[in-house]
Amino acid sequence: MGASGQQGQFSFGAWRLTLAEAMAKAGGLKDDHADPGSVFIYRGEPREVAKQLGVDCTRYSGPLVPVIYILDLRDPGGYFIATEFEMRNKDVIFASNANSVEATKFMTYLRLIIGTVSDPIVAGIDAYTLKGLANGSISGATTIVTSSR
């Protein structure tokens, strides 16, 4: 999920699969959208494992406790972690959007508002100018360029 090459559910197709291989199956991270420092793996861990990881398990009554692992691929060590971290059935990988994506979304929204206001005005001016040119009633429509010697 998130800013990866593809969204969806993928069959492992192998008995064991590492996080790096799973990300590759999904098309990797999109260079122009993903934040390589914010890759999250959502997993249900057995209660004993979650306790060993330091998770407060008192809020969860079942045998599985939701745990979120954070992977920073900006850190070179993150690549080694990704090649050793084994995926499990029902794991979810989420690649967060880069900050620039949110800024681009805002600028696109702002342009939509400005365009909604200005486009009809520009179209009206263009239509009025075209009508004047067709009727020959716009003075100064012809410019003469001369050179002085």
C-alpha cells in the first residue's frame, strides 16, 4: 500500500520471502512519490514476542498483538534489514508519501481554485477581442514597425 509501484495483494509464490523481495514484487518504491525513510510493516505478533519487543499488551485481549515495524531505507543498514526480515502471511507493507507529494497536491488544488475563477474571465476577454477583430472595430489592432536611420 501507499507510494509503491503497485497496490494490491500479492501471492508470495515462494516458501520464504524477505521484505526486500516483497517490495520488489510490488514494483518497489516510486521515486517521485515515496519517502524511503518511512516504510512501515504492519504485523500481528504473538503476545510473547510483542512483550519482548517492549509493546504494552494490556489493551489487547487476543493471542496476536498488532505491531508496526518502521524501516528507514535512507539508512544504508535498512537495506540489510530488508534482506533479512522475513515476510509472513497477512503482513502489510505501507510506503509513506514524501513531503513533496503533499505540497504538490496542495498546489494542484490551489491551481484548480485559481483556474475556476480566472479561466472564464480570460475566455470572455478572448471572445470580446476576437469579436472586435472580426468586426474591425478594435483600434490599434495593427502595429507598424519602422526603423530609423
